[in-house]
Amino acid sequence: MKLLLALLATLCLVHPALAKEAAPLAEDPVVEQRLIHIAEELRCLVCQNESLAGSRAELAMDLKREVRDLIKEGKSDAEVKDFLVSRYGDFVLYRPQVKPTTYLLWAGPFVLLLVGIALLVNFLRRRNQQVAETPLSEAEKKRAEALLKEGQS
Amino acid sequence: MNKFTIPLVAFIVLVALLAVGLTLNPREVPSPLVGKPAPDFNVPQLHDPNLSFSPREMAGKVWLLNVWASWCVSCREEHPILVAFAKTDAAVPIVGLNYKDKRDDGLRWLARFGDPYHLSAFDADGRVGINYGVYGVPETYLIDKAGTIRFKQIGPVTPAVLEKKILPLVKELNK
């Protein structure tokens, strides 16, 4: 009986230690997963070529804390992004929204591509005309035939 | 028309665009808050934790909110300019926002370099800073009588910024 009690006592001692070890690194893995997902789309303002998810800058840590709180409050991804855009501007988004001020940004490359295609087509047409418009004259034809015959014999 | 005209013009346009790009500072992110109401907050004051400060108390005044910290190197560069400005006739109340600092460090800093502030609010965890879109101290906001942000200076306030941007705006807003 004493032995059993002692065993139980040791088990009680061991238990909290085990529980601590089993605790996940993040408080709530679901929240953390969403935090990473959102933060990867956001720019860290201190080190601008780094995402908020990857940055260890102090401001990035603070912003992640804010985002974590917003997620816990049940805000959607779009609402979280709006929170940051309203404070730091569109610059925080790696994928800019499509709106009048960003139309040129989104359409620009395609406009340039179309201009390029138009210029190419124009150039090819003009070259075609030049090739077609300079047929051989009678004298040139005869001379060409003479040269060809010379080559055969 | 010479056949080199079009490439030459295109090249000059490209160089002009790149030249303009070089003069822009990529660290300066235009704030979406300019023209919007200054976010409200209520935090303890630096000098006395029992007192609090809210921007509402400044209603009816044109004032500056200057975000600073004792650990911030550029703040030291900016500080003498603010101290001198606070003594001039054209001065407006400057409220300091001591950002992510230790209270003792902040107080020691003011004792050593002078205190140009009407008062300093104490933003220990940086939450007020986030609401104001602060991403690098020092930053300074000019807020009008109705509580709207009219101008934001990112980085230290220089004599040039003070004279060419802040003072003319203050004059206009005080009319």
C-alpha cells in the first residue's frame, strides 16, 4: 500500500512536467497557421523586401501580435489586411488591389505587350511590301538566267 | 526623320524616368492617414503614470504629435530643433509620444537634452504607434483644430521641413 501511494505520488510529480512538454509552441496552432498565411502577403515596413511572416524586426513582431489578436476576435483575412492598409497604406500589400490608382500597374505590362505586337506586325507588313515591290526587270531576269545556265554547264 | 530618332527618344524617356526614380526615397511610405481624423487613444503620461492623455484634450488647437524614443538615434538629431522651435513665438504645442521606451530612460533623456513637449504620452507596447502607422521613429504629425491629420513627417524634422512645410501650414490652419 505504501509502495502504491509512493508510486501515485511520483506519477503526480511527473504529470505536470509532461504536460508542459506537450504544450504546443504556439498558443493556438490554428490562429498561428492563419497568421502565417496572412503575414506572408504583407510587407514588413522596416525591412521592405521581407514579408511580415519572415521578419524578426520589432515592429513586425508587434504587428504580428496585432494580427493574432484580430484573428482571435474572429476577423476575416480581408478585414485584417484592411486594418493594416488603413494605417500603412497599400504599400504593405505585396499583391496590390485592383482599383483606379493601380489600373496602370496591373494593365501596364499587357499594354506594352500589345504595343510591341502592333509595332512588330507593322514592321513585318512594311518589309513584305518592300520585298514584293521590287520585282526583277526584264534585263535583270535575262542576266540571271544567263548566270544560272553558266553555272550548270 | 532619321531612323535613330525613335530609339533615341525612347532612351531619353527611359533615362528621365529612372533619374526621377533615383531621387525618390523608397523608405518614405506615404501615409493614408493624412487628411483623416487622428486616431483616438488614451495612455498614461510619461512624467506621471497616474495622469493620462488623449488627443481629444487638444481639440481646438493646432498641434504637433512627435513620436520619439530614447533608443532612437535620429531623434537625438531632431531634438535640438524641436527644443529651439518650442521657444519661438511661432511655436505650437508639441505632444511627445514616447514610443516603446522604458519610463526611466525616457525621463533621463528629456532631463539631459531638454523637454520641448507640452507633455509626453507613454506608449509602452507600441499600440498607439501602430494606430498612427508609425514604422520608424521619429515621426511627426501636424493635427488641426478639428483633430484631422494635415501633415506627416517621416524621419527627423529638419529646419528646412519646419520652415517650408510645417510653419506655413500652421499659419494657414491657425487663421
